[in-house]
Amino acid sequence: MTTNAVEFFRCLADATRLRIVRLVMDRALCVCELADVLGMPQSSVSSHVQIIRKAGLLESETCGKWTYFRIDRGKLSLLKNLLRQFPDALEFAADAEKAEARLARRETSCCPGPVKLGKARKTPVSKKP
């Protein structure tokens, strides 16, 4: 992870990157899945993912030609605690619903799904402690 606080917060300061971070907190998604959920071109999503990755927030797994991303386990608690300080916006709830629908189609889509990162985490960020 970056040791520069400015780089860390700059990574989270973009609305699209914050949406991506929230989407990959509890599940691993590939760029094409993120693009479907966000309604954006894969190239744009990929650029945002690389900024988040360079900030050291993501772990990844490559399966064939797909790479799946999820928040690094060591940064998960920090990010969840930080995001709990802000009320959930409606767009995040809509993103979560779209992600669940997209994951339900994973077996019949082009994306095979991750192996190591495939298990969903049980504690979504929107839950209060």
C-alpha cells in the first residue's frame, strides 16, 4: 500500500473509484463485470482499477484471460471503518443489486469466476457494528 496519504485519499476521492472499492469489498469481480454494473466502458473501468491497485488496495487473481479484483484483506478493516463514517448513497445500493444480479449470471457468462478469491466475505460495509 502506498505510504503517501495524499495518494491513498486521492484514490478514494473519485466517485467511480469509490463505487468500485465498495463493489469489491466483499466479492471479487473482473473488469467486465464491473463495467456491466457501472454501465461504463471496460477501458474506463480498467483505468480506475489500476489507480486503486497502484494505491495498494487490491488483491487479484488471474483465471485464464480474466483478472479478478477484491480489496486486500489487510486493508479491508481500514476501509470499512472509514466508509462507515458516511451514510450509504442510493447509487451504492443500486450497484450492489446490479452486482448480485451479474454474479447470478456468472456461470453462463464469459467470466469463469475466481478460485482463490471466489468466496464472498460475510460482512458488508453497510452494516453498522
